[in-house]
Amino acid sequence: MGNASSMLTQYDIEEVQEHCNYLFSQQEIVSLYERFCQLDRSAKGFISEDEFLSIPEFSLNPLSKVRSVSFLLAPPVSSRICFLWLCLHLKKGML
């Protein structure tokens, strides 16, 4: 998956839907991806802990630092999170 909403293909959308048991509609996935790309300021294809904590709802929560550290250490590459991993955690209600 690329780093701009135009890079999100139909295949990518369907892959996210499949991994998330169709919890998200195609439009919801596109919206999530657009927001993900805004957070991925350096267009690396993943967001760092600092980028994750730049979300106002998390930065204002005193427990978010603890929660984000455990959350971000779970992905295959520590302290980085890709779009699909984020969607999977949203599906599980972990955010």
C-alpha cells in the first residue's frame, strides 16, 4: 500500500476488508487510509510512535503513552505501524 490515497488500489481495499472480516466498508477504509497518510508525514508507509501520539485523542490521554508503546511493539517491526496493522487493531477494538 502506497503513501497517498491515490495509491490505494481496489485490491488493497479488499485485502483490508478480508483481514478485518468486512468490518469496514470500502469508503471507511479509504477514509482511514487518507488519515493514515496525513499521520505518515515523511511518507514512509508506516507511522512512528510520535506520529501515532500526534492524534489529539491519544495525546490528551495520560494512558496513551503506555498503551501506544505496547501497541506499537506488537507489529512485525517495533515502533512502526503500517496501515493494515492499524486496521486490524481498530477491528479488535484496541484503539
